[in-house]
Amino acid sequence: MVLGTYKDAISAKATDKSIQEVSQDGGIVTALLSYALDEKIIEGAVVAGPTEEMFKPEPVVALTSDEIISAAGTKYTFSPNVWALKVAVRQYGLEKVGTVAIPCQLMGIRKMQSYPFSTRFLADKIKFVVGIFCMENFPYASLETFVNEKLHSSMDVTLKMDIGKGKFWAYTDEGNLSIPLKETHGYEQAGCNICKDYTAELADVSTGSVGSPDGWSTVLKRTDNGSSIFDKAVEAGVIETKPIDSVKPGLGLLEKLSDGKKSKAADEIKKRVEMGLPVPF
Ligand SMILES: Cc1cc2nc3c(=O)[nH]c(=O)nc-3n(C[C@H](O)[C@H](O)[C@H](O)COP(=O)(O)OP(=O)(O)OC[C@H]3O[C@@H](n4cnc5c(N)ncnc54)[C@H](O)[C@@H]3O)c2cc1C
Ligand code: SF4
């Protein structure tokens, strides 16, 4: 299946206004991790927390909903959340940990759980992983290039970054600025060109903006555990939902983009193999 294995696809958004104000899309990551914390399904969550430079994240072990909320929003650069899982268990002593992860990080987490040779102390303590869709990721310096040189603005006045409708966007104090994605190609991390997973296929629950209207998120319920936490959050009124086939552009666009990413990566892998370059597949 082009979207991986899932039980159900839904369009959804957090009902809490304080989450809606700061979240990237429908606030599903923040709402689910906060709900899991409040219900003691997890004791803490590793999230991509803010630093003095707003779009240069560092992983944080959040122990309260407020800390989870303050990490909301997408930073289009690497946040080594997997590394901080060890911190959550070893330094914070957590027995039940949640986290948010992009697809490549999920591959690391699931591999570590399948072969926990030196990570037995950690593998079975990861109780809930929310995956986010990911087409590509950039070095922080590239984000600075987009904002400073291509958009002639500054990180200091940038409030939010987004990728959508074929463009890279910076929402700033001076207005909403954008460049076509063809101008950002070439800046992405080299590994992204051979990455076949768009929709975080190994997550408990995956979510992203593609497929749903602005302010809403597309959600794929994957594991029994993830489905159960999501359903309970809906029952508790933390999340509201709409059938995915009642919204535009719908699941078809997500399938198309996921399929495109897999074929493009397969072509690049073939090319690299032919050149004698190593590929991790
Ligand atoms: C590099 C990247 C590329 C993406 N590309 C796409 C795409 O092509 N299509 C699409 O539909 N969605 C994409 N997304 C996901 C999208 O931008 C939102 O993160 C997702 O829809 C969740 O929104 P939300 O409102 O539920 O999350 P929020 O409630 O706003 O929470 C976002 C959560 O993500 C965490 N986070 C932020 N940045 C990172 C990071 N770099 N690494 C790990 N965790 C992070 C935050 O700590 C927070 O917990 C991408 C995300 C990233 C990080
Ligand atoms: S495209 Fe793949 S390799 Fe690149 S950051 Fe996203 S998940 Fe990781």
C-alpha cells in the first residue's frame, strides 16, 4: 500500500484553542501527546523544543502539557528526538515515554525495538509514537538562505514556516512571503533523495497537512495502541473529526505524493547503485 498499513484515515483537529493558536496544522501531535500525558498513558514526551533561535530545534523531554504545547509547530530542520529518548529513560527515569518522529527517525526507533541489543533499557519503554509526514528536510543554514537571501526578510521577524501549494512560505511580521519549491530543491539533506517513506508508515498514528483543508490534519490510525489512544481522545472531546472523503483535496493527493516520493527515491537509489555509491537498502 502506498500509504503503508493503516486501519482508518480521518481529517481531524484539536479542539483546544490554545493548541490551535500555536500548532502547525490541526494540532494533532500536540493534542495526542498532551492527552496521553494527562491520561498517564505516558509519563513524558520527547518533542522538538524551541531554542533561542525559533526554527533551530533541540529535543526536550516534556513532562507537562504546557511544555508539549510550547514545542508545537514545524521546524524544517533536524531535531534529534531519538537521541533524547535515552535521556528520558536514563536521566529522567521515565518508564512510559511518548515522542513525535519523522519517518527516518521512526525507522531507527522500530529497528531499535526489534533488535534491542544494547538498548533493552529503552526499547520497551517507548509507549506511543506520533509520526509526521515528511517530503524533505533542510540544514538550518538553508532555512536562513531561504528567508534572508531569497525572501529578503529575517529569521527575527519570521513567526511560522510552511510548505504547501508548491511553495515554501515564511509568515512574518511583514507579511506572508513565499518562493516556489523549485528554488528550494537542491538544498534538502542528501539522504532525503533516497527516502521512500512519506507518511511515517511505522508510527502508531501518522499525521500531516496534505489531504485536509487549512487548519485541519490528515490522520492515519495504524497500530491498535495508536487507534485506541486516538479514539479515546476523540471521545474525550480533545479532537474533532470529519470523514476524509468529505473534505478536499482528500486522500487521493496524499496517495499521489507518497507514490511520487517512492518512485523518485527508487530512481535515485538505482542511479547511486550504478555509480557504485553505498545506499542503506
Ligand atoms: C521536515 C518536515 C517536513 C514535513 N513535510 C511535510 C509534508 O511534505 N507534507 C505534510 O503534510 N506534512 C509535512 N510535515 C508535517 C507538518 O509540517 C506538521 O508537522 C504535521 O502536520 C503536524 O502538525 P500538527 O499541527 O499536528 O502538529 P503540532 O501540534 O504543531 O506539533 C508539531 C510537533 O512536531 C514536532 N516537530 C517539529 N519539528 C520537528 C522536526 N524537525 N523533527 C521532529 N519533530 C518535529 C514538534 O516538537 C511538535 O511536537 C513535515 C514536518 C517536518 C518536520
Ligand atoms: S525525507 Fe526521509 S530522510 Fe529526509 S528528513 Fe524526511 S523522513 Fe528523514
